[in-house]
Amino acid sequence: MGKHPLLSEKRGEKQLLLGNEAIVRGALEAGVNMITCYPGTPSSEVVDTFRRIGGDGRYKMEYSVNEKVAMEVACGAALAGAMSLVTMKHVGLNVAADPLFTTAYTGLPGGLVILSADDPGCHSSQNEQDNRGYARMAHLPCFEPASAEEARAMTRAAFALARDLQQPVLLRTTTRVSHMRGAVTFHTLPQAAQTVPFQREPMRYVPLPAVARKRHAALNNAMQRAQEIADQSPFNIETSHAETKLGIIASGVARDYLADALISGGWTDKVDLLELGMTWPLPEKKLSAFLKNHSHVLVLEEGADFLERDVRALCQRIGADVSIEGKDEILTDMGEYSRSLVMQRLAKWFSCPCPLNPAPTPRTDLPGRPPNLCPGCSHRSVYYAARQVFGDEAIYSSDIGCYTLGVVPPMRMADFLFCMGSSISGGSGFSEVSEKTVVSFIGDSTFFHSGMTGLANAVFNQHKLLLVILDNGTTAMTGHQPNPGMLQEALGEGCSHLDIEQIVRAFGVSQCKKVSSYNLRGLIKAMTEFKDLPGIRVLIAQEPCVLYARRTLGKRQPNVAQVVEQNDDTRRCLKELACPAFYMKGEDVAVDQNLCSGCMVCLQVAPKSFKAVKREGGRP
Amino acid sequence: MSQDKRLRIFFTGVGGQGTLTATNLLARTALMNNLEVVAGEVHGMAQRGGVVESVLLLGGWRSPKLDHGEADLILGFEPLETLRALPYLRHGGSVFSSSDPLPPLSVSLGVSSYPDLETIQSDIQKVASQCTFLPCRELGTKAGSVQSGNTVLLAAACASGVLPITLEMLSQGIKTFLPEKHQASNLEALKLAEAYLKSAAQ
């Protein structure tokens, strides 16, 4: 196999890249030595791309067990002198915040760039927090690309700055930027960066109170330098027209919507622009001059009103007599911006009509197509068993992964969820004050992420909980990334398998059973036995993710299910198991052979209704 | 490229159909022909059997997300999803869609009903100046793989002249960007689409 196109050494070569792939190219151009991550949409393609391209020995990388660990490994590597990258989704940075705040004090000579991929609009997330707040709170220089090309260029610049200042630097994208494709022009591809030799310096790197107080001042000095750099940054661009007193300050993906809105409205010559790509520290000199030169300024930023508030504060400080506008009822802090929203906001600001064409009216009577557990998904049978055993009597504490989709009827297997790993600890707290049985569901990757600490706590504090570990042997939702529970043969060299049952038992859980997720009778028996027992009970339901089994492990069942009898049980199976491979053929229930994975759970639900038959041809 | 050649294309389909692969193929083909390209996708949870939407912008548009009434062209890989995406079309835009339904679960389970194809077509014709339905699954299967049915749709759009991408460019794109083992079926799908359009026009 030849070298991957992303490793092309041809300067000036142009490729169409995903924003996240462009970040990989930018990091390679900077000479990145070490990459760590915890996968999470919309960040995952960055590290998956590093894994796929191999890298010719340029870098080391790992899938860490959670974001805090990923951050600490990357910080350790950066302290040892490596140019390091750590990637995660926005909520991951909450998990990783502890080491981040303090390494900003000590500094990291090798250089650390943190990718936070935010998710305004909650495409795949539980909230839409705006991680530009972390730049302000932890004192991190921050870059916000708005195109694939900028993703490359700003990543490269972020590394240069991280090494120059010896400070962690935040690269903040949003879903639309991470998953945008655009033309990227390659810069030269150097060898991996030289590492910076570690100088033993405990009075810097061991933040005892006396050290930390001094380092806070050092951090402030570094950020002052960063501010001068931001004022000179080629990513902070002013576009001026001589005649206007109207100015717009914009950052992030709002710049894209603004560019299209100005052209669509015919307003290009009406306003001056100050577009910010290096958004923290604020380029105060540039901003001050812009504010003083305009009578009316509109601030456009998707997400929170950070920039707007900072601009307002700056105006007060420099005594600029300028009207500032920003968030309002059109552009709020909720969801995503768009071209037409920005057009409406601009029209209001200009006090002119908005030239938007009417759109066709959406039909509200169309059958929906919500995401669902796949046909043959090993979680479905576990949820079916739990519903049989507990019905609506138990409280279901869910967690983050494909299995969160168990919330959908007819399973209804999620009553609450906070964050990664919360099923166990949240469930523990709930059961302390509730008479109801609490059943917690957690996946294998999430168990390693932060379920283990919750389990240790549950044993230590003698909580009462039935924990079901849905072990499908991979990190399924984000694209089958490795985790410690993955089989050794799938992990290959360089990673070691950890056995979940051994861990659970080592934590002191004696009531622990392991059952195949496709063994319905075994699941129901185990749950029934565990139902009224006190203390911590752990059921490990194990069967590989059906997509992973097929695509990666090359396993495919030779048989599929077929309906042989239409009776009440057949219809009950359709209604209660609700496998997407079922469909109604007139009045009859049928199985789509192309969709059926051959898990044969339906044969156990309704033995007289289904039988296994040999798969005919089927999908490739 | 002048601004009047700026085009916004909305792709819609069902998770697993290859909507994003088709978007990427057309995007890379466009870039190879020196067009300005931005494409937008959403990955993750939606891909588990849900609706998958993407956009392709040609000629200098930058917004990676479309609003209702903004698309010049909808490429629908599933008829119900084409109808669902219709509000994204500007009045007078074009629609190319597969005519092969993939019923959502609620329809399979008999809880809701799938709109009939005539209703879908007539709804679309109220908005679109051009509306072409193709039996993508049938032609794809005939060409050698169900997935190459997506190329049938791309080819139909290219053949119609609404795109600044010709059939020859698409053919070249297939040869350049698709893995070798998929090239033959996709090139065949392109031919079948051309033949189908000719026979339909007669």
C-alpha cells in the first residue's frame, strides 16, 4: 500500500478534506509527535484518521479510556517535550478540565493543542455548551476555524504558538466545521518535531501553593504575549470600505453565514468586517481601533455571547462611543446560526426589508425516521428481557452510547441520564432514596471511561443497584474505536485487553453473572434471580456489536429468521421486540432477509412463529 | 466563477445508503474540475437508521448548513426523504429522486402509512420546475451493486445540465476517486441512467 494522500510531501497540493482531516494535515505540518483522545462526535475523525494513515512512524497515538486520562497522557508527553494533540468533544473537556487548568499554570514546553469539537444544535450530544468559555476561564489561546483550509492552517499555527509560549492552546471547532468538506492547500510536510529536553524543575512543575501562586503570574505574562500575537495574527482580518460607519465583528462558523448573507442581501459594500480566527486572548488593539472607527457595531457569534460581552466591556474601558448589538430574538444563544437567520438579523440592524424568498411549507404528517437500534443489535434482546422481568416497576438509569436509543418505545429503557458513566453513580444516589429497584445500563467503553469509579463507589458505600453492562466489544456509536474491553485479536499489538468480569469481581462484587446477549432465557433467568437481592448485582451481557462483527470481525450468521406461523405471539414479537427487520406484508408479519442479522432472538420470543432458514444471496 | 453559477445542492437519504459517499464523490469531482466546493455533513447518531442529510455548495457559497427554500437542487436517495426535504428547495428548483421506498419502522410495523408515490410527485411538482424519479435500486442492482444506484441519481443530475458537472466529468471522477472494485458497477450505473433517461424522454 502506498503512502496515504494526507502524507503527501507536495507543497501546494490541493485536496478536498473533511474539516477534521484538515486538522490532521495541519498537525502533521506542525510535526506532531503524540496524539491522544477519547472518541466523541464530532471530533472522532481526527484521531481515526491518524490511526488510518499510519503516519510512517512520525507520531505515537492512543485511544485513552477517558478525556481526563487522554489530557493527562498528552500533558505528560508535552512535558517530556513532545508536540502533543488531545482530541475530544465539547462535553469531554468537562471531564478533562482538572489537569487542563493546572497545566496552564505550569506550562508545557513541548506544546499541547487541545481540540474541542463543540456541538451547537445537539446533533449528537446532551447539551450545546460553548467551550470558548474554557479559553477564558483556563487562560488558553484559542483558534476558531470556519473552513477546512483554516482548520489546517490554524492547527499548524496553534502548535507553533503552543511551543513558542509553552502554554496549552485550544482549537475549537463546531459540528459544521469538523464535518465540512473543502479544498485544502498543503504546506510543506516536515519531519516530526524535535522534542524539547525535559529540565527537572519541581518549583515549576509541582504546583504546591507557593509554586502555584508564582505560576499564576507567569500564566498572566504568557497570556499578555499571546494577546500581542493575537493583535498581529493573520487570522484576524479586517475588511474596510471607506464610507461606512457600520462594522461587524464575527467569529467561527458565523463568518460563513455572514459572507453568504452579505452577498445574498447585496450588502457587501455597506459594512466593514472584523473577522476573528484567533479569538482568545482578544486582539484588543485591533478591536479598539475598529470600535473607535465605527458608530454601530454588530457582533456575530454562534453559541454564547462571550465575544459580545467582551466587546461591550472593551468599549467601556476605552471609552468608545459606539452602539453595540449582538444576540437578540433572531440570533439567540440556542442552536445553530444559518445564512437566513443572519440575513434577518442584518436586515433588522440595517432597518431594511429582508430579501428572503418564501420556502415550501413542511408537511407534518410524514412518518418519522428516528435513529434506532440496528437489526440484530445485542442491546435489543437485553432490553426486551429487562422489560419482561421489571416492566414499569424499575427505574432505568441509562448512559451514553448507542444503547441510549433504548429510550425509544417499545423498550422505554431509559428514565434518566446525566453524562458518561453516570448510570452507576446516578443510579446509586437514586436508589438510596427510592423504594424502587434501580437498573443501570452501561456500555463497555463507557464502563472503562468512568463507570468503574462509580462501581467502586457503589461497592464502597454499599449502594443497591442492578447494573447491566452491555458489552458489545467496541465503542460502537462513534465508529468502532478500540477500548480496553475489545478482544485481544482485534486490538492487535500495542494494546492489552482488560477483562470486565475480572474487574467487577476484583472490586468485590460477588453477585456477578455473564450471559450472551442473544440468550434470552439466560438473561431473564439472571435478571429474575438478581431482582430481589440486596446490594450490587452485575450482569454482563456480552455479544459483539452486529455492525462491528460483520465489518471488522468478518462474522455473519449463515441463517436468517423466517415467519412460519401468524399468531398472537408473532404479532406480540413484532410489537414488543420491534426489530427493524420486521415488516407488515398486508395483514402478515414478515422478516426482511436483507436486514435480518440472524440473531434469532425472535425465535426465542415466539418459538412457534419463526424458524431459521438459510440466507439467500442477500446484501454484499 | 460568476455568482449566478453558484449552486446549492441538498442530499437526503437513509443511514447506510451511501448518501455521504455520493456527496463526497460529486464534491471531489467538482474540485477536480476547478469548481469552488464546500460540502457539509452530519455524522454520528443519525447514521443509525435515521435520516442522513448533506449539502454540496458550488461556486463560492460558504454556509455549511442550508435553510428552507435555499437549495437549487435536491438529490433524494429515498422518496419519502425527498418529500421530507422538499421545504429546502427554492421555488423553481430541481429534484432528482429514487423511486424505491425504504419504509421507516413505523410503516413496517403498520403504525403509520407511507405516502404514495403519486402524492410525493405531485407535492414536488408544485414547487420544482423539474422532477425526475428513477428506479435507482433496480438500475443499481442491474449495474452490479445496490449502492451503485446512488450513481444513477448523480448521473441523472449531471445529464440534465443543472450541474456544472458533465457525465464525462462524473465518469472521470468515478475512475479517480472510487475504489477499483466499485468502479465497473458505478460506470455501468452511469450508462444505465443515461439509457433510462433517453427511454423515459421518448
